Amino acid sequence: MMHVNIEHLERELVYKASRSGGAGGQNVNKVSTKIELNFDVLNSSILSEEEKLIISEKLNSRITNDGVLQVISQSERTQLKNKKVALNRFRELIRSCFVVKKVRRPSQIKKMVKEKRKVAKQHQSKLKSSRKKGFGED
């Protein structure tokens, strides 16, 4: 498992503020509270080529054609809170890229379970066939 130091990546983050469409009343029309966090994955000096590839593959829906990872936050009423929300989301996204999933090994079906199923099928078959014997005869 790779370990990327997210605190080092934060030096390469670029924040951009703009007007939000969310809550805030009259404040919404005056103050730029929406935060767009941009991280240039392809041109990062901290990430190795392998790490860049992993992030690009796993977060390809969030990465622009220029190789920039975008995280947008406009849920809060202040720029500072939105910045914190975007930063936390960014950290979680990067962490999630490097989590290795456990390999699932299929379990074996026990002999007793197979035997029970077989007996139940035979019983059901006998019931159905016993219903058919008198059918169609007058």
C-alpha cells in the first residue's frame, strides 16, 4: 500500500472563490462564498508517476481534460467554512484512492447443505409427481 502525505499535497492546492447559489439571503448576491479547490494531478511535483496514474484512474470523473482535480463547495454561508469542507473532501478523495480492497475468497458449500438441498428437491419432486398421476383420466 502506498502512503501519500496529504499535508505535502496541500501546498500545491489552488483555491478560487466565486458567488454561490446556496443559502445566505441577500449576502449571496454580494459575497463570493463558493470555493473551487483545484489540484493539478499531472503536474504535481510531490506525486510519483505511479501515484498520478492511480489518482487519474480512480478519480477520472472529477478530473478535467487538463489533469486538474476539482472539488467544489458552496454548502456553507462563509468562504472559510466552504474552504474547510472542500479541503476535507479533497483529503478523503485522495485517501480513498490508496485504500486496498480485501480479496474476497468464495466460501465452499458444505456437503451437508448440498445433501439437504438434494433431499428437499427429491421430496418436492415426489409431491408434484403424485399430483399428476390421475390427471387427464376419466
